[in-house]
Amino acid sequence: MAERSLVYGSTQIARSGRVVPLFLDGTPSNSLYDPEREGRQTADSLPQNSFVFFAGICGGYHIRSFLASRPEARCVVCDGGSDALDRLSALIDIADILENPRVTVLREIDAPFVAQAVSSAYLPAAHGDFRFFAPRIWQEKNFTLCASIRDAVAAALRNVSADYSTQAHFGRIWFRNAFINLRFNAAGSVPLAKKASDARRAVVAAAGPGLEDFLPVLTRDREQYAIFATDTAFGPLARRGIAPDYFVSVDAQSVSAAHAAVPFSPATTVILDVCGNPDIAIRASSCGSPVALAAGGHPLARWAANRYGLPIWDTSSGTVTGAALDAALSLGYRNPLVSGADFAYVCGKPYARGTYLESRFGAESTRLAPSESKYSALMFRTPVTRIADDGGITYRTETLDRYAAACEKIGLTRLWGNASSGSFPFAQFLGEYTEALTSLRGAGSEAVNLEGDAAKTLLPLAAWFRASAARSAVPFSLGSVINLALELIAGYTR
């Protein structure tokens, strides 16, 4: 329930003839001289290419000016909650703001709701800089509320910023990998479905130090388990002569190909994200291992999956362990056992023995820079929390804690069935996708508002392009992103 100071009580006509809402104590929420000019001054003070969170609607003059001066801009608006919004709507006509498709209206102002709205509405790659604005008098009347809204917005922006930074770094390579993998998958794929007769328990093998304790069990009772190996855990398993049933990889970077240095077994099915490193698929195929693509969170991968029947999996945890757990559940295995998902540097060790890092760091080791130094640099590249017990010292990081929390939330959301049967219709996909992008380009920049599915597929590439353009002082536009996408597609598929 809103406090009394949040609710509007009456109205007054300004000298310019415009209606100004008054708070319950009689204080005007806008200028009583010329509220429209006041609104224009506010809009002019905001960066041209910006997305704005408006806390406090008042007479709406600042919001109208912002929208009128920026035909493609978007914003979020809120006031003192549903009571204040209903009262304001009863006093003055703000339907043009509340019903504007470029405006996200928040009736509720609790922190989780505000954070979710910001995360959903604000797309940095398309919308540019973010700004928070609250009219001065509204802030004074709602000081505590305004501060809590600002804090919720700041928390949401931290998550958005982290996601955007990842997109800005990987946007182009994700786009490249998707086309190479989908073209490769056109040669044929395997159905992803658990056999009804398979009563084994699924084991997700992560690469943490704890995996070493479970390896003897897997060796002794191999036939009792369906093993889902994360890419980094593949080496430790191979070292014990264990060929997993599934090899799972989501990483797009070229270094992830090092996970496949050990030959695959034909008995191992490789599940690769559409935007994962295509070298893994090529390597697995050369060893006779079946390869299946699955669509994670990338909008281009989802666009292809929704139209052509690729399996969809949850990679939102940000870690391959979470993806492997989701794969096991999606294939129909119940209560998978997870081993090696320590999400901590247990006893000062980042990984189990036998990962690709062991051979790599060992080969690069010198007397002045031993492999231990490289492992230390890996563990302490970000702040850590030190936990001492009888077994030694364990280090935790904020990122690893976040991974652990995300994996705990993973549950069954779908069954794959035979979603991946047959070959991927790459020629059809290529024709339809390029036609969709060409249509966007022909419609003009105003129509490219990223509301459509095809336009959303460009968001990660747009983030990369915006970051690259900022470094080289090249003008950024969504039209330029579309042109880049079409040029890249021509190069990847020539």
C-alpha cells in the first residue's frame, strides 16, 4: 500500500493552461508556469541515444517530450505503485503514455519486479546508454521509495551489464560458430532420446577436484551409470579409461577445442551448443562419434530450433555443468548424480587431475614460471573467500557461488524426444534467415525495433559491433549490424 505522500490528491491549471497534478499536501508535481517547457528541458538534458527509467510520472510532460524527440527510444515508467497510478489516471489523461508500445509501465514497485522489468525491457545493444530520472519534487516527496527503486535498478543493471559484456566479447564468434555448426549438421544428426530400457542412473561429471574421489566408483560400476561428461572432465575420465556416454560442450572459444585432444569413442554422443566451437563437432565426427546440436540461449540458435526442430536446452547457468545437468533431465533421466561440481578451489586445487590444462601448463612450465604459478594465477584472478578447515584451504569466488546457485535451480522443463532426428535443412534455413534480414534492412531503421524474432537474433552481434564501433569511432546503427550480418553469412557459407 502506497504512503499518503505518494498519492495525488487534486489538480491545478498552470499559467500556460496545462493541468498539473498536486500531491495530497497540495504541492504541485510540475511547474505551475509552463510544465511543457519544463518537460522539454528535461528531455533535452538526457542523452539522445539512451534508454530511460522514469520514476515519477507527475503530469507526464517530461515523458512525452522524451518520446516525441526520440521516435525510436524506449523507456520504463513507474510512480508510487498501483494506488498512485490509478489516482493519477483518474485526475489527468495519461493514456497516451501508458498505452505507448515504446513504454514499459510498472504498476508494482517492489525490488524483484523492478529488477525483472529492467532486465527484460532494456537491451543495451539496441537501446544505448541507460539513464535513471526522477523529477526533483517527486524525489523529495518520495525520498525513501525513490532510493529503493534506484537500488533495484542498479542491481538489475549489474546483471544486464555482465550479460552485455559477454555479448560484446563473443557476439561475432557466436554468430560465426552457429553458421558453421548448422551447415555441418546438415550432413546428418542423431536423435536425442533415452531408450526406455535404459534404467541406469545419470551422472554429470564436472571437472572439479571432487571428481577424483568418484572416479574409482565409475570405473568399478561403469555399467550402472549413464555418464554426461562436461568438456573439461573428458580428460580425467579418459585418463581412467572411461568413455562417457555423452560429451557436453557450450564454450565458443577456440581454446575449448583442447578438450577434444583425446580421441572420442564412437560410443560417446557429443552434445554441442549451436554456438559452440565447431572444431569439436569436426573432431568428434572424424572419430565416428555421433554429434547432436542443441540450442542454448542465443536468439539465433533459438530461431533455428523453433523452426527446424533442434532440441532446446538451458544454458542460462553460465556453466557447462548446468548444461549437462539439463541435458540429462531433458533426455529423461531422473535425479542425476553430480560429481566434481565443487564450485570452489578445494584444498587449493582448481581442477581434477587430467584436464587439458595439466598438459598445457606442464608443457609451458619453467623453473621461473612453474605450472603451480599458472594455476595460482587462474585461481586468484578475481577476489576470493578463504575457508580453512582440517582438510586444508578452500577458496570460493563470487562467480563460482553464482554458478552453484544457478545449478541448484535447474529442473525438468522439457523432454527432447526425437527432436534432433534427421539432417538440419541448412539451405532452407539460410534462405529464410537471409530473406528475413534483407526485409528488415529494406524496411528502414525505424522498423528495426528488435521486437521481431529475426531482429532479436542480431542482439549479441549488435553488442559486439557497438563495442567495436566505440573503439574505432565508427557510427553505430542497426542497419549497419544487418549489413555486417549479411556479409558474414556470405563469407561463412561461400
